[in-house]
Amino acid sequence: MMGILLLSIYAFCMLFILMFSLGQLHLTFLYKKHHKSMQVPSPKTDIQKSYPVVTIQLPIFNEKYVVERLLDAVIEIDWPKSSIEIQILDDSTDETSTIIQQKISEDKFMDFDLFHIRRKNRKGYKAGALQLGMSGAKGEYIAIFDADFVPQPSFLKKTIPEFDNPAIGLVQTKWEHLNKDYSLLTKLQAFGLNGHFRVEQTGRNTAGSYINFNGTGGIWRKSCILDSGGWQADTLTEDLDLSYRAQMKGWKFKYLENIPSPSELPVIMSAVKSQQFRWTKGGAETAKKNLGKVLKTKLSFINKIHAFFHLTNSANFLLLLIASIVSIPLLYVKFKNPGFKYFFDFGSVFLVGFLAIAYFYWIANTIDDTKKHFLAYFPLFIVFSLGFTLNNSIAVIEGLLGIKTPFVRTPKFNIVGMDGSWKENMYLNQKLTWTTLFEGLLSLYFFSGIVIGFVVEDYGLILFHLMLALGYGGIFYYSVKK
């Protein structure tokens, strides 16, 4: 009886992951089919007769290393100064505020309509800061850049023309990375993010499915934000939440794959884990808040399927964690119950999901990089992704249970290319946590699965257990590495 229960749990988890993977495969086909037609047209600025007022919001919290770089980039945006309002939404509790004051006192900032807005507390965190700025924003459009971004001078001239369609509420651009070649960690992050910013966003947008504002590197129509209920702080992904509320109100979004917004990737494991935790927990909170409403809309069936897997994406981590833990006792079940062999043989269908994900990342990462690059980094990306399942599963559970935690910022280091060091950064938080200890134990657990596989002469899951052992071991190593 216990064997049947374990097998059922394993099958359910793997079936959900398979269905998600097939959804990613469908997005890949959409991306391939429509890629040529999705090329961004030439900017329409040649015929532009007026320049609407744009409010540029810069949410800042303790960003002493990168805030000057951001401010320098923002004032270089090619748009009439009379039509730009800059809001520095500064919640800092360190010397960042002083750095900002000194920076904006320079002569080159004098002709700008610029406001340095400070709050007495961080109520609502980033969402609270953005909402406060909205209350006094003069712009018809609201562009948002996080502190680690370096907007290009042409940003507004390439995005504003897309609002010629009055139904467009948001234009989102593609993240690019200033330091993707800095280390193995940054290379793997860039590899994974390419899947979202190439295939997912473009594929969903092509299909007329809901996409999401990525929190930065995008520009909103102010009336869209107001019509959709404004920024709300009841999830850790206020960007995803507002995106769904706006699209359920009928607003359309436009994704511009060929317009880059350069940014900086985290360079230490503690920063990556906190960022992953926030994204994953916020995704679970947003699914809990909005999924039922989305399924009641008049969206087509296929678009509802895309929305379902978009919002429940974070559940894959929890289901994968459960399936992987259960897989080792299943070796014993199979050994003691030879009659179960056919059920395990049928499990080979789950390889289809792996191949679907492989193709998804193949398309996402062989456009700008070589096939050799893919072959080198895809196995490492899968291994490290498996290692993140415990960290992200805790986030999913907290999100679904409604356990509230603060918005933990991702520390920035002002690292561009392969230059720079993070070791003296005052925002470092590399303390040993219970999660890290359990990651080390899980690495040993899955190494034991390899041993058990050889003992019972069942080699079907050895590669799976090896990737899990290496993944958790790698995450543990980089978490304690100084």
C-alpha cells in the first residue's frame, strides 16, 4: 500500500512537470513561427510631432554602489527635458541618500524636473514607493528602472511610439546583462533568463496570452495603472500582480524583444537565492490571488492554459523536490515488487518533458551564442536549477500559506564585464542558514541514492540522482564560499 502511495505521489508530480514542459514547448513553437514578424519596426520618431510628458521612477533602497551610474544614464535619455519628470523614490537607511543629494546637485542635473522623495518608513516596500510616486506623477507615461539598470539613450524614442494603439497599457523591453561573463554563476543566470526574455515573453505576446511586467525596464500608460487599482503590496511580485490585474481589465501589453535594457546580475549565491526566493514566493502569492479570476475571464482555452502555467510556474520547484525525495524509496519499492516494473517503464514518457525543456533553452540560447555554448552550459544549468528546489520550495509553501516576510532587496555591486570585486561590499549577508545546511544534507541523500541504485542493480535513476547530488552540493558550496 505504501508503495502505491509513493508511486502515485511521484507520478502526479512528474505529470504536472511534464504538462508544464509541454506548455514551454508550445511557446517555443510560437516563438519560432512568429520570430521574423516580431522584429521591432523602425522607430516612429521621424514623424513624431509631440513629446508627451514621461515620469521616470527610480525605486531605490540602499544602493550606494550603483545609484550614481543609474542617475547618469537617466539624464542621457534622448527626450526633451521639458517632457521628463524624474522621481527618485528613496527608502534608503544608509549613506545612499547623501550620495543621491550630492549627485543631483551637480550642474548637469539642474535643468531637470527632478524630485528626491524620501519616506519615513518602507510601508509596502517597492510597491508602496511606486504608489506614492504615482500620486504626484505628472507624466502620461511611467517608465521604471531599478538601481542596477542602465537605460539606453534611445529607450523612450523606441518605446513611446508603441502607445499609438490606445489599448496598449505597458511596453516591456528585454533585459540584457552587463556582467554575464563575470563568473559561472552569472553565466548560468543569463542562460536561464534568456528563456524567459526570448521565448516566454515573445511566445505569450504572439499568442495573445498574458505576459508580465518584469519590474523594471518597462514603461506604463499611467491611466492603465490607475484603472487597474494601482500598485498593491500584498504580494512580493507587485509587477506580476499588476500585470494580471491590468490585462484582466482589458489592457494590452507589448513586448519588444529587440530593445535591450542593460542590467547587472547578482554575483554571489546568497544574493541569487534571496532573489529567487522573492520571485518564487511572490509568484505563488500572485497565483493564489489571481488564478481563480483569470480562469473566469473570457480568454481562449489555450490562453487560459498559458496563464495557468505562468502563474503556477513556482509550483514546479515544490513538486520536483517531492518527486526527487520520493524517488529513492521507490528504488526499494521496485526492488521488492517486481510487478511494478511496467509502471516504472511507462515513466520513460517523462523524458519527453526533459527534451521539451532542452529544446526551449536551445532556441533561447543559440540565437546570440553558439551551439557549443549551449552544450557546455545547459547541463550545468539543469544541475544548478535542481539545487535550487529546496530554497524555492520553501518560498512556494510560505506564499501559499500566506506567511508574510519583508521584501529583501538583491544587493548590487557595480560589476561590469569581468571587472570588479564584491568582497568588501557592505551589503553582503553570507551567514550560514538552516536552508544551506539542509542543501548539504540533501546532496548526501542523493549520493546515497546512487549507491542504492548500484546495490539493487537499478540504474534508471542514477543520472537523475547524480544531477541532484551535484546540484545541491554546488549550491551548498557557493553558499558557504567566502
